[in-house]
Amino acid sequence: MATASHTVEVNVPQKDVWDFVSKMENWATLVPGYREHEMMDEQHSNWTFAGNVGVLKKEVKVEITITSWDEPNKISFTLTGLTDKFTGNGYFEGEAISEEKTKMTGYLEVKAGGFAAPVLNPIFQAVLPKATNMLTNRVANRIGLVHV
């Protein structure tokens, strides 16, 4: 199983962080390798990503399900591979530092299953920290741009 987290400070109130991350449509396009997504309802969506695994190019489809909204602190979700056998979970969490500054953490955990697990788990361990950093920074930057 691969896990990664990244924390940044955002110069906006905690409510602004919550308003952005509580709607997964806002951050779907910010995920590294994003190609498209389809919202099923406000809790469920299917996302398509593309990436490179060594010399191979791979497209992956994932179902994202919001499992809890803990306003104004945390939104949690699960990931289920639709094209590959893997599961995971993650969250965005915002903690007020002051009235105008928030500490935001992005967290992801992914575990491959099935026959591909011995190959995919080391790849997840290698790429998840960078992907989590990129996603968290992109979300923080977008929040800063949206709430200037």
C-alpha cells in the first residue's frame, strides 16, 4: 500500500478552502494526468487519467466516491479502479491558522490488488508522493486565485 500527504498554507479563510474542496468538480481537473470526468451525482464521479508507466502509456478509469463532508474541516473520499484492480482513499483537510490563513493537507492512499499488484504497488509507492504534492499545490493555488 502506498500513502502520501502534503501540507501547505493558504492565505484565505478556512471557509474558502472548504467551499472549494467540498465540491469535487472543482479539483478533478487539477489531478495529475487528468483527461476527463463525469459527475454521477454530488457524491459519485468517474474520472479518466493518463500516465506513463516506464515506456508504456496507460489510461486509467477510477470511480471517486465522497464518503464524508465534515464542514468546515475535512472532505473524505474513496477511489476504486474501474480499469485496473486497485482501491484507495484520501481527503482534503483545512485547519484555521488565523482568520485569513488556513493549513490545508491533501492525503492519498492506494493499494493494488489482483495479479498486477506486485507490479502496481511499487509504482504507486514511487509516484504517489509527487502526485499528492502536485495535486495539493494545484488546489491551494487555485483557491488563492479564486478567492483573491
